[in-house]
Amino acid sequence: MRHRSHASWKTLASTLGLLVIFSGSGRSSDSSTQKRAETAPPDAASLTAQMRDDLRKALRLNSEAATQDEWSQSGYTPSDIFQNLKDLRRPEAWDSLCQALSTLPAEDLALFQDEIENPVHGEQLSCAPDLALKLKNHWEEAQLAFAQDQMLEQMGREFSAKDEEPILLPSMEKHIDAARGPVYSRGELKDGEIAFTFDDGPHPTRTQRIMEILRNSGIRATFFELGPSAREYSAISRQLVDAGHTVASHSVTHPELPKLPVERAEKEILNGRTMVAQACGVDVPFFRFPYGARNRTLTDFVKSRGMASFFWNMDTLDWKIRNPKTLFENILSELNREKGGIILFHDVHEQTVIVLPYLIEELKARNFSTVVFVPH
């Protein structure tokens, strides 16, 4: 459901004499291209240079995107870049990608972490172990730097995010009559009340770490999961339910639903709910539109199925802000503006795991209470 831009890859494929030439409607080839492919060796230097350009463009577009939807549709997400590379069907291209990735600063490299560590790439990405180690060291250093920064900034008051005694913010239940098909952005929460929500999981490692952080403070949250991820990591989905969290659907493939044919969009909604319910063992009639993109037809459809729709009024932007300090500052800015409501996180990002204990500390200092949405 993402539009993939192939312009730079098409130019490069022509330059290198590749059989595969990308176009908006698929692949094409001609006899002259085939002859060039058979006689001309690939220009590895050009391929590496093009990959460096694409990585830089990905980083720029991620930084400039105003919304997650805009970023997803850019054609330069990490999954787009890796898929384009697979489509080239040239083993040596993976070496060029390794060279390009290895030149990135660690914070920039983190944008591509999930693809780097994706086992699907297997032996093709030979640099993956070295890059994964670089990222591991980066996050350890980033966490330490952020902790030290917070200690300095909070010198005027006791800061206990790392103390042995946990900060308790037990969640109050807010019962939702989903049969009415309500639509929530703030969740009817008062100033000083906040509901934690997490999208796009479960993640094989980060969701469980987030769950442990929340458990230590008695916080319950709502997790809007993607159907295939819930199926693949169903044990984690069930752990969330057992821990008292609400687990609901976020669709199957995370498309921009209003841009799909209505019947297909409806299947995304219904099948996502079924997959998540099968994974976690509980059918929760809550739904979150991917990217928050909706129209009247689909909103009415969700309502007709007796489901409540949940949006948000505070966006952490953790999908684009990888620096923990900058992310934390944005969260505080959202809190200062909205005073309470539904906050949007993604449990698939390392920076989210890092800042969460300090946000809980901040909420405690501000006398906030936490709320969890549960079906009536």
C-alpha cells in the first residue's frame, strides 16, 4: 500500500546495463538492454554512490515528513530501499549497500535498524552483524547520555527513574460501549489524565521491555497491533493481555485506508481484528485507523460493526525522532499544550523504550493519573 519511487533505480539500472528496469507498472526489458547486461560488467562504484544518495534522501524525507503517512508514501522508507535492492537481483549490490550503510553515523543508521536486523536478508547482508553491534553500542551510549542529561536537568528535585523503588501510577479503567461506535481523539479525558497507546507491534524484543516498564508503575495501556505481527509474535500479544493491557487491531498491512477500494479497506479492518483476536485470545472491538486516515464511509463502517475508533491528541513523533532527548522534549511540548488525553507511541522503536521511564517520572511530578480503555 506504499507507492515506491523507482526513478533513481531505473536510471542506475540503465547505466549498469541491468536486465531489470523499473517502471510504474512493473519490469520491462529489451534486446539492447539484454546485450549490454551480457557484455558490460556492473559499475560497483556507481551502485554504491547511488545507494549513498538514496540513504541520504531517505534520511532527509524522514526528517521533513509532517506525518507518518507522508513518510510512508515517500518511496524511500527502509523497506522500500531494501525491496528495490532485492528486485535488482544482483548479489554484489548487497556489498554496495553495506558500504553505503557503513558510512552513516549511528543515529542515522538507526533509521534502517529493523531492515538490517531482519533475518529475511540472511547471508545477503554480510555487514549485518557489524552494523547491529554498532547500533547496540549507539543505543547504550544514547541511553546513558540521556540519563545523565535528565539527572542534570532535574537537579532541583529528586529524580527516581532509576531508583530501586518504582514510581506508581496505577491506571483507572474507562469503560467503552463500543456497540455505539464512538470515535475518540482525546478519549473524554480531563486535564491531568493520560492514556498510553502503542501502535504497530508487537515487536519481538521492545514490546516486552515496554511491558516491564509499565508493569513496574502499574500502568496499563492499549496496544493497537498489526495482524501479521500479532500472529507471528502471538505469545507477546497474550502476555500483554495477561498483564492487563488492552490489545486491539490496527489493520493487516497498515495501508492508508481511504485510498483503497471500499471493499478492500473493509477487509483490512475486519481481517485485522480477526487476526489480532486469534493471536491474543481476546476479541476487543476497538480499532485505530493507520496514520489516523479515515473518511465518512469507513468511519460509518467501523461503527456499523460495533467497534470504537481511537485516534489521539498527543503525537510523540517517535516514528521520526531517533534522538531520545529530542523525543522527550517533543513529548513534554505535547503535554504542555494538551494537558492530557491520548498519547501515541509505537512499541517498535528503541528511543521509545529509552524515554518511557523518564516520562513516567515526569507524569508523577505533574500529578497525572493514567487511564486504560476497556470494552464495556
